[in-house]
Amino acid sequence: MKNKDLMIGVLLALLTTFLGTFLFIKLFTDMGYLTGMHLYKEQGMLGKILTLGAILNIILFYFLIKKDREEISQGVILGLIIITVVTLFL
């Protein structure tokens, strides 16, 4: 059960980061999502955009802690670590 909750947390962190980057590009630029991601990758700013998108994970983590879902919140932290490692290589 714990591994399942951990994987749910990782998937939630990845989806929340995707949602955050999507919202950032849609709200603060005039570009489409794929065009914006391609442009930011060419400019070497993709890691920064992913970092901004990961801010929503703080809200998710706080919500899960308040709901006493510690195993899933540990998965969110693991997902953030994965996102951090990926961002380092971009």
C-alpha cells in the first residue's frame, strides 16, 4: 500500500508541475504551450520554467499534510527531487 501511495504522489507532483508550466505559459505569454516550451528550450530557460511550474507542488504538499496523507506527500517530495534532477540536466 505504501509503494502505491508513493507512486501516486510522484505522479501527482509530475502532473502538477506540468499544469504549473502550462498555466505559466498560457497566462504570461502569447504563445501556445508547445511553441513556448520549444522557444524556452532553445533559449536555455526550460529549467527555470519547470521550476516555476513546480511551485504548485508546495500547495499540493500542504493540502496532503493537512489531510493526513503522509505517504502521498512523501511521493510529492520524491517527485520534486526527480524534477530537480531533470532540471539540472536541462
